Amino acid sequence: EDQVTQSPEALRLQEGESSSLNCSYTVSGLRGLFWYRQDPGKGPEFLFTLYSAGEEKEKERLKATLTKKESFLHITAPKPEDSATYLCAVQAASGGSYIPTFGRGTSLIVHP
Amino acid sequence: DSGVTQTPKHLITATGQRVTLRCSPRSGDLSVYWYQQSLDQGLQFLIQYYNGEERAKGNILERFSAQQFPDLHSELNLSSLELGDSALYFCASSERGVYTDTQYFGPGTRLTVL
């Protein structure tokens, strides 16, 4: 069974304090790993897609990396507006179709 | 604003009832996905449609059904509702429905079953 585990469950940072969120996965036939940001009561907002080990993508203060077993979302010098839940998802082949599996998320709070 | 619309925003109903949730995808997107998000289960994939045809099925209960219409909007029907069906239901859309697509999520429908 495909599994996606995110850690930590919750993270509190001071503004400017850099850190990393982890997403470890156990899937067969990985076709992509996705990062989303979700604000309370709203739909997830797409951040990045990574397809192969060694790939990296950046957007403002966020940088996502991928290895064969896990992905990291690095947050550099975070600001209070970065506070949100960050979701990781994998898309894996299953009987000819592709089923997305989401992790439970990391709730990030950045204090000013 | 992702361009995906969902109605209604909130829905309160009783156990045993049936409800219909509606989703309109972004202009030009042919694929629609339905998800359920609850506190204890996280975000769970239910079902995907592409241009009117079912493409992938996840953990969707037999009491739930969905369809995508010729104008590409989609409806998720939930019947014989139970307390445990209370959750946020999200619709997402993508251009081609393939694994490389970016999925754009709607604002969700919050369902409360009393």
C-alpha cells in the first residue's frame, strides 16, 4: 500500500528562522511528488511538482528537493504569511491509472 | 482564486439524507477530481473524471457516486449520509488528467451531518 508520511506534524518558527519539512514515501511506480500549501478552510494551493531523484525547485523562500525515498521543503527566512499547512502528495501508477496519495501535512506557524 | 468553483459552500443535513455537491472546473480543463478531507483521515482521493469518463477511483464509498457532464461540470452525490461523512469536500481540475498535470483545487464544500 502506498504511504506518505510527513514530519513534523506541527512546527513553530520565529520569523527569519529557517527550517525544513519532510515527506517520506513508500510507493511503487512513482510518477510525481507534489507540494501544496493549504490555509485554514481553503483548498490546497499548488507549489511544486518533482519527478525524479535529485530534482530541485524554488519559489521565493521555498525550495523543494527529492530523493528516492523522501522530499524536503526548505523554508528560508520565513515570514508570518508563510504560516499554513503544507501537504505532500505522490502520484503513483495503480492498475493503469494514477492515484494521488496525500500525507497528513505539517502545520507551520511563523511568529513575528 | 484557482478558477475552480464549488457550490454550495456549506451544507447541513441529517443522517440518512442525500446531497449533491457541484463543481465547475477551470476554463479549458477536461479533468475533475473529488477529495474528502476530515480531521482524522486527512485529504483522501475519491474519484477522477476525464471528459465525461471515469478515469481513476480511490477510496470512494458505494453510497457515493459522481459524474461529469458534457459541459464538464461535475457532481458528487452522497446518499444515506452518516455522521462520519461530515467533512470538507474538495473538487480539483486539471488540463489533461494525466499524472504530470497540476491540479487546481476549489474552495470546498463543508458538509455537516447531524
